[in-house]
Amino acid sequence: TSPFSKCGIRASLAIEQQTLLQTKVALLRIGTRGSPLALAQAYETRDKLMASHPELAEEGAIQIVVIKTTGDKILSQPLADIGGKGLFTKEIDEALINSDIDIAVHSMKDVPTYLPDKTILPCNLPREDVRDAFISLSAASLADLSSGSIVGTASLRRKSQILHRYPSLNVEENFRGNVQTRLRKLSEGVVQATLLALAGLKRLNMTENVTSILSIDDMLPAVAQGAIGIACRTNDDKMAEYLASLNHEETKLAVSCERAFLETLEGSCRTPIAGYASRNMDGNCFFRGLVASPDGTRVLETSRIGSYVAEDMIKMGKDAGEELLSRAGPGFFSS
């Protein structure tokens, strides 16, 4: 054969290899919302996967797929009015079920208590600080705000607990948008203060904006606040294996306790509910739960202590939920 054809073969092989590189399919596609915080959580997941699985550390092995959810599209109305929970997860779940992505990264507090068919959530990353941060340009804390001041929040849980303690404050309850948007509205004077999850500010490296941090006693967190959950398809053993290696069991158990509480109360975005499970000094689980009327006039609280194992913790969450349901009585949540 002439040297020319060899060159020709070599050139075409080179082109073929290049094409293969360009179309190299990612081994793992992460589905996420597009907000800066959601992306930070997706990158955290990616970095942990790369650190524990060499094949995922290669260039192009992991792809991040941004998905716009209903909750991101409709910012003009309160979440409760457009369908409550699931608004930030539905489209991502659909992409997962349709195999457009391989795993889905969610803020656990956005995940409804039931998971869609054909999906599992085998992994929670280590939980970040669960407390709420108070942010204001004019006051050091909620107590320092003058009467009639407006506090912006999209959370009925925060609204009811604020009004319960400080009835002279006003709460702007459709204070929505990502962290950056809310801080901008605050600086423009739309509201005098706002509350945000400290976990999100830490993940965004934006804690310099925090005026003060509310204690758990002053503001019980949302169920699963500060926890990231990662879902995959039921039949995808490879992904389940990857995710199992990242799971933080202590976080997973705490979240399952809190979610059992929420599920018992059939919590929706229309109901102010707070719950927090943690490991106490003795290594046991200490759970605190709260329900409130939206206007904050009535707040009911309870707590449980038990061993830090799945079965007991789920039972504690359910039991606490049933107690508050019976104490609240019919009509409590519609007031």
C-alpha cells in the first residue's frame, strides 16, 4: 500500500477519535434547579462523587443538567396558591423518570413526603447548620425592630413564629426569589428585615450578610432544613451504589424522623409546621415539633427523646405528629 493511504487511514482514525471524545457521554448526569444555591448543592454532590469514585473524576464524566421548575417560573404568587410542595422538584423528578438525568439533587425541605413512583432517595449529605439567619440593615435582631416594621419571608413557618413572639411586626409573606433577589429587595427597602436559612448562606459563602443567628428556641427550623437529598431511579443499581457511598446516616435518620412528623400532619405549604431531630449529649435522638395557626396566635409544641435508630425515630416523629393533631383539633389549620 502506498504511504498516502496509510496517512489517510491515520488521519481518518484521528478524526474518528476526536469525534468520539466530543460525543463522549457523561457517566452520570446530575439534575438540579438553576438557582445559585441549587447549583452550589449540585457542585458539592459532584465534588463528593469525584473524590470517592476515580472514574467520575475524569473530565466530562459528570454533567450538570439545569432544569427549570414551576416554582422557579412563577414568582408572583405565594407557593401555597400554586400548589405548595413539589413545585421545586416535579420537573426534576420527571427528567429522572424519563432518564434525561441519572440523579437528582434536592433541598430536602422542598421534597414532598411521598416520592414519585420509580424513584428512591437513598442519600442525604451531611447536614449543614439548621438555624435561621436574621438579616437587616437597621436592627440587630427581631426584638430590635420597631413596631410596624415589615419582615419579608415566603415561609408560613417563619411568619407564624415571628408573629407569635412579636405581634406588632408586619410580615410580607410573598417575599420570594433566590437568596440574591431577597437580599436586593432588602437593600432597596422593600422590607426592613428578612430571615433566611443559614445553611444556604453558608453554601453560597454569603454569611457576611448575616446580622444575627436565631436560636432553635426562637425559631424552630423547617423539617429537613439544611439537608441535601439525592434521588435516583428504583432500578438503577449503579447510581444507587454511587449514592450509598455518599450517604450520611446520622442526617438521613434525623430527616426521616422529621418527615414522619410532617407526613402525619399531612403538612402542606398552607400549614406552619416546624420540626427538628438531633443527637443529644447522651447519643439519643431529641425531637422537637411545632404547629401554628398562620397568624401566629396559637402555637403548639411537643418533644420526644428516644434511641437514635431508624425504627424508633420514625415512630417518635409519627407519635409527635399525632399528639399535635389531636391537641389542635379540627379547624385549627384553616384559621
